[in-house]
Amino acid sequence: MTRPIQPDDLLNLHFLTGAALSPDASKVLYTVNKIDSDKNKEYSTLFLLDCATGETRQMTGGRAVDAGARWSPDGKSIAFISNRDGKPQLYLLPADGGEARQLTRFKRGAGGGLAWSPDGGKIAFCAKPDAEAADLSREPYRVDRTVYRFDGVGYLDDAVNDIYVLELASGNLTRLTADRSHNSNPRWSPDGRSLLYDANMRPDAARAMTPDLKLVNLSGKQSTVLADWANVASASFTPDGKRIVFVGRPIDGKPIGAKSDLYLLDLASGDIECRTSTLEVGVGGYISLDMPVAALSQQNVMLSDDGESAYVTVQSGGANHVYRVALSGAEAFESVTSGECVDYPQDLLGDQLLYARTTLNAPPDLHLLDLGNGASKQLTQLNAGFLAALALPKTTRLTWPSVDGVDVEGWYMKPPAGEAPYPTILYIHGGPHAAYGYGFHFDFQMLAGAGYGVLFLNHRASTGYGDSFSTAIKGDWGNLDYQDLMSGVDHAIALGLADADRLGVCGLSGGGNLTCWIIGQTTRFKAATPQNPVTNWRSFYGTSDIGIYFGVEQMGGHPHEIPEVYEKCSPITYAHRCTTPTLMVQSELDWRCPAEQSEQFYTVLKANGCIVEMLRQPGGSHVASISGAVKLRRAHNEAMLDWFDRYVLES
């Protein structure tokens, strides 16, 4: 006897968060997150899987956060980060089992980004320096940074990392950087003489999320190899050490939302070559998932042994697939995975490509693809037993022309019980330059299990449909994106799926912005739950960790230059018209869409007699409902269901 999914089933799910092949490709080391319902905490555990037999062995105890695991070059040791003794520190574990040995004792903990030197004698990583240890949240202090606090990180002078190298034989620890930047993700050159790393959050940088690429040798001498690019990710050396391959987007001439490409940078000449200029959609997947699996979805670039090919994620519509991209000769690329799924490459050794796959009804599992013969096999079934006991919903793909004739793609998830037309929740993705697709969403499943149909779609500004689609709302938020959403609701009603008299709307971040916009424009929705929204672009410009550049790019100028655009595009301008019962959900330590955004909207609704409440999430950052403390995620889920049950079902 099966049953629908319920809010507390969040406690039953296992989430894959990382994986790596052993040096001989015979085994896979992977990390799984699981919530301990008794302690109301989330832990991560390392497992070792034999690719031939499928035999799996638990490598760590499951009562700590053990993550970021990396094999030694000889396959005999595993380095990882663990908080088992309080602060996260670097540990070393024998690959054949045994006790882990603690290697570092940083006062504020090690930050991850582990990288073994080619000879296996050293480990590079990042950490917060002991010398600068302070708690800026408790003492008066002065700031001079352009962006001085960052979501999920805090006040930057209290949080930035530096690059360290630990020599295993001697225990000597060398700090290679000390420049107030957030230095992370070290990668060794093939000769082991230098490290490539990301230098982010410079004191003078308005674009705190835009890293420079730098080189540092083992004496600490630094040089910048790439600056003033956007979306730079997954940079690494080619096998000959002469070039760097990376994913990114030039800032000049390519606005936020435009596609990223795969590039080669020649270290001798400084020349940069794009290898995917003729690919219509971007390199890197921006499919939104409401699971704590951010590390899986990083824009990983895997290089073949001969350096002739790169394997990357490419998003097309609602799917992510792994593509092979040629690194020499004429541009050439092809998909090596397919299907209604979201795939993320994790590792590549020889012909063995390890990747994670999630579908609408299953969280991520590991798969192994033999690039030589095309054979693929699933290695893990982390939630198979649990999912087998559930009545899972069926989802229908929809397409329709929007008001200007442009085709829009979306999906309708039907509840496993009940008859159409269903009470329906329009769930709007954030970004806004992201997308929904064929990945698992707990919120969707939970709402469907409670009897709701869930409509989720990719409105204008979404990625995966070309640059003209993803950049269509610049200076015009609330127009084409709003029309796409409303035409999607109309389409679901016309198909007999959605009940026009029982509609709710919600969304996080950019989805929260559109939720607030919608309820200031129409009364068709019976309830709304905007989560960490942007409601006032003018104040967002000055309070958000990305406001000073994101607001300018999205609106088309600074507030003093185009005040009418900031006012036109801000939901707060129309909030006084709202009559929809509204539950604001706000994380109190959200520096992306700060609490003042929800507070302004809440106050206007209260002043004008609209039913409104606010769920405050203490200690929560911008994505607290996805990867925050367990109690915050549960509170979000329970409050959202309660609000919709009260005002949508009872309507």
C-alpha cells in the first residue's frame, strides 16, 4: 500500500553531495547527506563503492559533517574535511579503512577545496587565517570594502579564506596568500610547482561573485591570469600545463543572463579562445533544485587524458546533459548523455565518466558511463526503498505561445489522488536567470502529496532557451515574465488541469519578487507565500550583497539615473492594491534579499488591510529553505502548506 509524500519525509531522504573515482577507476568515493530526526541535524557521511560488484562500505561514522573528500594519487589515502571535533578540519583516512587522522587545527576551521599535489606529498586547501580571527558580529568595527558582507558567509573581513599547503611528511604548513580576497579552489599545475586559484570578493570589487583567476608558486609569488570576467568556474590546467580551460562569460557586451561558454586561455600569450561560440545554449546547468546538493551542480569541467576533449554540463530547456567539447581544431560538441533528466559530471578517468543524475521523481544517484562503448550503469539507489513505498505524482510537459507568440515551456505535476481540475500552486523559480526542469523538488512532491497540482514553468529570463529569451526582461521586470506566467496558468486551466477558483502562488528570491508582483496586479490567486523576495529595487541596490551591480544591470542604470525604472519594476509600488492573503517567509541573515525587502512589503499590506503574516527564520541565509538548518526547512514547509490549506483549499 503506497501513500503520498508528506512534509516529514524530508527526514527520510538521502542526498548525494559529491563523488570521485579512485585513481584506477575501480571504486567510487561518495558523500551522502541525511537528517537525524532525533537531533534535528543534518550529517554527511563518506561511502566507498566497488564499481564491479556494487559492494558499498561506510567509511565515516555518520555523526558529523564529513565532506570534500579527495583520493591521494596512489589511491591509498583519502583526505576530507570534518567537523567531528567542533570546527571543520582536514583529516586523512586510509582507503582500506581505519581511523582518520586530524591534520589541521585552525581556530576557525579549514574551508575545503582540497587538492593533492601530483606527487602525493602535499595537500592544498583554503582556510580562514588564525591571525585575523575575530568576531565582527559582536564588536564595533569599520568597513572599507565596496561589498562588506555576503550571503551565507557574513561580514567579509571576518570570513575570507587564504590558500595553504600542508606537507604531509613534515607537517609543515605554508600560507600562500594574504590579500583580503576570498581565495579558494586551489588546483595544482601538472609539474606541481604552482597553484591556480579563484580570488573573489576583493575589497574594491562591486562584483563580489566574480572571481579572478590567479597563479601562486610555492614561495607565494602571485600573478593574475584572468580578470573582469563573469561566471568564471571550474578552471583547470590542461595536461601539458600550457593552457587553462574554464567556463565563463566576458562582462563587456554580454549582460547577466547571457550564456556562459567554454574557453581556453594560453598562459604564454594570454590569448583566449572560445570553444562553444556556436552552441545556442550555455555551458553549465542552471536547473533549480530545492535540495542541499549545490556541490553536485557546480560547473565541473572534466578533461580527457590527452587534453583533446572536455566534458561539461549543458542545459537545454528543462534538461541538463553531459557534452563532449573538442579543445582543438574546428568547434565540435556532442551530447554523451540524454533523457528527461538533470545530469552533472563528477569525475573522469580514462573512458570512465562518473556523473550524477536526478529526475522528477528521484533525487540524485550516481551513474558510470563507458565513453568507449557507450554503456552506462547506475551505481547507487540511495532512496529506492523509500520511494517504492510512495504514491508518486505524474508530470505532464506543457508548451504554449505567450502573449507575443514566443513559446514557453512548463510542467504540471498532478497529485497522486483526486480528480481534475485540481487546486493548483504556481511555483516560480528564482534567479531569475535559472530554470525549472526534470530534477527532483521536494516542495513540489510535498504539495502534490497534499492534493495540489503544481505548475512550474520557465518564463522569460530563464536559461536554456537562448540569450534573447534569457535577457528579455532587462529594465522591464514584471512585463513579459509576468505575461508568461499568467498565460501558463490560463493554459493549465484551459486543459482542465487547474481549478481557476483554487489557485495559489509562491517562489523564492526572484520567484518571491514575481509572487509579490503578481498579487499587486491580479486578484486571481487565493493565497501567496513569497520567500526572501526583492520588493524594492532602490533599497535593494544599497543593501543587497549584489545590489550595486545586479540592480544596475537589471534596471539599466543607477537609481539616481533612472528612478522611474526602479519604481516601475518594484512590487512595492503596487503593494497597496494587494488583497491576496499573503505569508511572507524571510531569513533574518539573508544578505542577498535582505529582510527589509519583506518588511517593507509586509508593512504596506498591513497598512492597507490585506491579510498578511510573516514567518521569520532566525539565523537563516538566502537559501535557508533549501540547505539551511533542519528546523528552518521544516518550518518553511509546514507554514507554506498551512497557508495554502487555509486559503486555497477552503476557498
